[in-house]
Amino acid sequence: MNRKERRAAVANGKNTASSAPIDIAALVSEATLAYQQGRFPEVEVICKRVQARAPAYTANLNVLGLTYQATRRHRLAVKTLTAAIALDDLDAACHYNIACSYQALEQREAAAAHFKKAIALGLSGRDVEQFLMKNAAVVECIARMTDNERARRI
């Protein structure tokens, strides 16, 4: 079986190695690791396999949405993250991630609403500043404010 056939088998949910039950959490962890390593086609294959078995698994939808963002397919990211938020409206990471895609699509009102929701939810106990400083628009805005403050002092 060549690589293309193996990928097709995985995407179709066929476990060629054995007939053991699939550990959904382990697959999502594997997809997350692949995402962190920038192996986006592999992430999609794994996430779609999980989605076929457990369509209501929010963490999987979040990783898939992030993968769509990383590959600049923001409309798909919004669609996927909207499904994740429908399942768990209190997932701050999903709100933050969908806000980033809305921002990329220049839908500022939707982006602002989801950024506010993510901040209000506390980004699941994570450092809010850490996430906000990853957003180019936020960094640019802070730089402008800093420049304006310096200009006033002179």
C-alpha cells in the first residue's frame, strides 16, 4: 500500500493496522502535535478521521480550525470553529481562534465580539496577554499607542 492509499484509508476511517477501537483523545493529541510541527496535511487527515467517529469533539474541531487558519483558509476556519462554539460556547480558545479568522476576513465586528468573549472567559485560565500579543493587529495598535505617547512627551 503506497502513501496515497494509506492516507485515503485513514481519511475513510479504515484502520489498516488492526481492528482495535480508536482512542479519540490520543488521535487529537497526535493531531495537535502534528499542528505544532507544521504538518498540516497530516492534521487534516487525522482530524477528519476523528470527526467521522466523534463529530461533537470540540478539541478536534478547534485543531482543525487552527489548521485551516494556518493554511489561510479562513472561511473554512470560521465554519469549523462555529461548529465547535455551538458545542461548547464557554471554550475561550475557540472564541479567540474564530476572532482571528474573522479579523483576517476583515469582519471586524464579529472579530471584536469573539475577542471580547474570549477575554471574558479568561482564555481557559491562560495568560490573556500571551494570546493577544500573538495577534498582529493588537501588536500594531499597541505600537501606535506607544509611538503617540512618546511623541506627546517630546
